[in-house]
Amino acid sequence: MASLSYEGCNFLRQRLVLSTLSGKRVKIRNIRSRDDNPGLRDFEASFIRLLDKVTNGTRIEINQTGTVLFYQPGLLYGGSVEHECNIQRSIGYYLEALIMLAPFMKNPLKAVLKGVTNDPTDPSVDLLKTTAVPLMKKFGVDGEGLELKVVKRGMAPGGGGEVRFSCPVRRTIKPVQLTDPGKIKRIRGTAYSVRASPQMVNRIVDSARSILNKFIPDIYIYTDHMKGASSGKSPGFGLVLVAETINGTFLSAEMASTQQGRGDPILPEEMGKKCARLLLEEIYRGGCVDSTNLSLALLYMTLGQQDVSKTLLGPLSPYTIEFLRHIRDFFQIMFKIEQQKGDEDERKGGEKVLMTCVGAGYTNISKTLK
């Protein structure tokens, strides 16, 4: 079987996840070959090791400089997995890929991931819990076995956090028709602080409310102050906000404090206001899936039964557009993309697109029959 060939370090996760699901081999050349420090980074090597843990019979070859990677996927096996994530990236970086793969394992996945739970670069575990998990349920991945839980918080750069993710297996994914996001009915959030004054959290909540109260009355922001062993190794604070619509769409925004050379420091008041504005921007963009989970929704639509799936999305990011190209490479599935014009009374909203495709009829052949 011919393997697909790519160049460069961009979109490494996309390629490896789609390779694992489609069973197609991948060869990636020139990974940072012109860099002073060529080859795979530690966090990418850690991600490849995680894929190796959840599969059986995967063959991975990396040349000495780490600039060429050959990946031949094995069977998605699942089961209990424990992984120490590299702290250059947060657990969200690894978790996004696991969420894509988890329903198609042979055994239900029970993963314990350790490392950084919240950092300014990747989606936090809190965000994925409030947006990705409800999205999975819409595609029929639900039940008692689906859980995402923060056991310990760990901020960048020290980490020390711990997260548990368990997911049941499904034989098939059901097609969806998500075309009307609906009006916003309530806003929920979590403000957290670790190894910092609990007062920080209240300052974040007050400043976020000062903006959101003008928009909607039903707002509740939980405060989460972890102490002692469950607070990781680095100080920090942050806020995750989620707006829920009457049709069960979840739109989110988040911010985390930056420490030790990772961006400029930020005051709690400033963070609360900035995060509230980010949430309003996300609502303005609209669509039935928030911008963090566009790839997840498109992947589940691709792998659905051989029936039509439709989803209304906000503007597509360059990352998502590249993901659509990769879906075409690995699954030969093309999406029909129709631009939707906002109504006058909706003040034109962001440019929305209606994505339509016929699922590939992907069946989880490794799932054990009861």
C-alpha cells in the first residue's frame, strides 16, 4: 500500500490522527530541517509515544536527526493508559487527538494524562470538558463511560497537573443536522487560581461580569481554588467562559495567566474583561460548533454513516481548511461549502458557512461484540 508523503512539521497531529483512523501509512520529511535545532520537538515525540500506547502494532521510524518520520498505524486498542505529557505543551494538545480517536478503539479508553492543564497556547481541559464532550454526545458518543475530569491543576511552565479521560467505544457515528445554533440562554464559567491568592479569582469574576451582565442576566461563574498537592508546581490563574444556547450549542472562550517569559503578565481585572470580550466575539462569529472544536466536528461528520450530515460553522480558520484537505487525502471525502449571509436584524454576524458531506460509513471493526 502506498504511503502518503508530506513535508514539514506543520499539522503533524492532524496527519498522524487521520493516518491512525484510515490505516494509511504516512511519511513526513524535512521536519525543521533548516532549523538550528532540526527534527521533532520533545512534545511531538511525546505525542507519538501516546499514539503508540493507545494502538497495537504501530510501526514508527525516525531518522537520527529526527527530520524524517515514517508512521505505519496499528489497530486502535484503547484500554487503560497513563501518559506523562511533555510540559512544552498543555494536556489539551494531547487530549484533542485522543477525543478524535477514542470512540473507535477496541476497548473503552481510560486515560490518565499528567502535565500542564492550563496554558495560554492550547485549549485547556476545562474548555474541552464544556465544549467537546457535549459535541461528542450529539454524534452519539455518550453514556456513563464518557467523562473528563481535572484531578490536579498544573499551570505552565512547571505542570504537575493530572486529568482523567474515559470514553466508551461506538461501532458507528451517527450523522447530524446542526443548522440552527439558537439564541444564547445562559453563560457559565470557571475562574481558577493555583498557588496564588484566592482573592484573584473574585477579581476575575467581578470584571468579567461587569461586561457580560449588560448582555444576559443568567450568569454563573464558579470559583475553583486548588491548594496543596492538587495545585501543581507553578502559580497562575485563569478563566473559562461558556455560553449555552437554547438548542444546546456551546460557545467558549478562555484565558490563562502567563508565567516566566511566556508572553506578557496580565492583571486579573484585565483578564476577566478580555475573556468576556473574547466570548462575545465567539458568539458574534456564531455557528453550531465553537472555533476550538471545528476539526472534531468535521472529522465526526466524515466518519459518520453513509448519510448526509450538515453543520453550520463560523468562519473557517487556516488550520481547519488544512484539516479539510487532509480529510480529502486520507478518506477521499469532499465537503460542500456554502456561504451563509447573515440577516439584517442579526447585524450580519460573522460570515457563516454551511458544511455538508456524506459520511464515509466508517465502522469500528476492532470493537468487540458483546
